[in-house]
Amino acid sequence: MKVGRRTQGEAISQPIAQIGVVDWILALIMVGLLATTAVPLLNALSLSFSSNMAAIQPGIHLWPKEWSVIGYRIAWRKLEFWRPFSNSLLVTTIGTFLHMLAGSMAAYTMLQKDFPLRSLTVTLIFFSMSVPGEAIMIPLYVVNKQLGLLNTYSSLIVAGMVSGFTILLLFNYFRTVPASLMEAARLDGAGDFTIFTQVFLPISKPGLAAVGLFQIVSRWNQFREPLLYITDGAKITIQIALRAVAVVDQSTSGLDIVLTNTRMAAVMIGVSVLVLVFPFIQKHFVQGIVLGATKE
């Protein structure tokens, strides 16, 4: 007689039997929260691929009734959404690269044993993180005006180029790198620049991916800075263009009106970059956040 051996069906049914009422309630709540997020996105996506007549019909559309790309053509060509899309892509790419470079260099500098006043520096960084952006909005505008940066891409790139959160996150992540690697590199005659670029940066890809994702999302959704610093219509970013399409009934010509499918097409163009970028760095994102936040 065999004792203690369970069949495959019993092994599967036992965990299911252990699921209580609270677990089912939490699962239903999660499904409801997922629906509140997914339904508006599916509605916007289906309307963007609908014809003009199908898009103006009331109700929630989870699937296009009449397939058409007329909304994308109007948004991209007549409303010239390619221009703010290109501007945002330029600002996001350059700004994210400079932000990651400045933050990682500052974190590496703080890591050095002979770095003076490290505790005071960390305190000042925490203090800078506690100041809301709205409190320094006017001083920043005055500084940009005095430097002649208004109506330039530089004003959008420089804004937020250094972040205390990024410095502390990468500083904690760099501390996970074994000190023996740095000592071995110095024995081989490597300088700080070589150690930084060939030792710390390759090992710290998850932390850099987390910072990069934060910056891409932040800069792509940048609204306050272009609203303050940019008045030239040729240099506006995607969020300012979306606001104009969503709030104002603009006219693409003397006869055409911006319909719902065109507005939803503009919205999908606006979120396309974030949707395409996230899957490529998702595997590094959680690891980078956890290691950067829990290292003592």
C-alpha cells in the first residue's frame, strides 16, 4: 500500500480550496481597477480607427465598427502632429541621456571614500526633493529669460536635468558593486573615468534602466515647462498639442472640424512612444528600483 502519495488532481485542487472569501473579493477589486484602466484605453484605440460617422455615435466603443485611418491622417498631416511629436522625441532623447549622465556621475563622485561632507550633501539633496516645482516656477522662468533660453529646446532639456532622487537611487545602487572591482581596476592603472564607464555603468544597467524609464515618462509627459517657456507654435511638444486638440474645437480647414476619431488618434500618437519603450526595459526596471531602494 502506498502512503503519502497524492494524485495530480488532488495537488491542484488543494491550493484552490485554500482560496478564501477575502481573496475572491480582492481579486474582484483588482479586476474592477483593471477595467477602469483598460476600458478608456480600448475606447480611445477603437475610436481612433473608426470612420467619421462611426466615431460620433454615442456609447463606449471597444471595437471599431467601421475601420478607417482617416483620424490618423488628419492628425498627422492636417493638424501637423508630426511636428510636436518630433519635438518631444528630441527633447526626451537628449534630456534623458543628459539626466542619466549627470546623475550617474554625481552618484559615482559621492561614492568615493575621500568625498567631503557626504552627510551634508545627502541632507541638501533631500531638502531639494521636498521643494515643490510650483514654488520655484517663477524664479526658473526668470532665469531662463535672463539666459535667453525662452522659445528654445534647451529650456526644455535643461529643466530637470539633475534630480536628487536619481542621484540617491544610483548612489545606493553603485554601493552594491564590490569594492574589490574598483581596487583591481586601480591596480591595473585605470583612472576614475575608465572605472566609471567600464566597471560601474555596465554593472548598473538595471538601475540606469529604472532611471531612464522614469525620465522618459516624465519628459514625454512634460506640460508645465513647455507651457511656460515655449510660445513658438513650431516648437511646442506633444502634450501642448494634445491640450489644443482636446480643449479647443480647432479647424483643419475652412470646412473640416476635428472629430472624435481625430482626437483619439492624436491621443494614441501621444502614448505610442511610452507603450513601445516600456516592454524593452521592463525586465530591468523592478530590479533596479528594489536594489536602489533597499541597499543599506
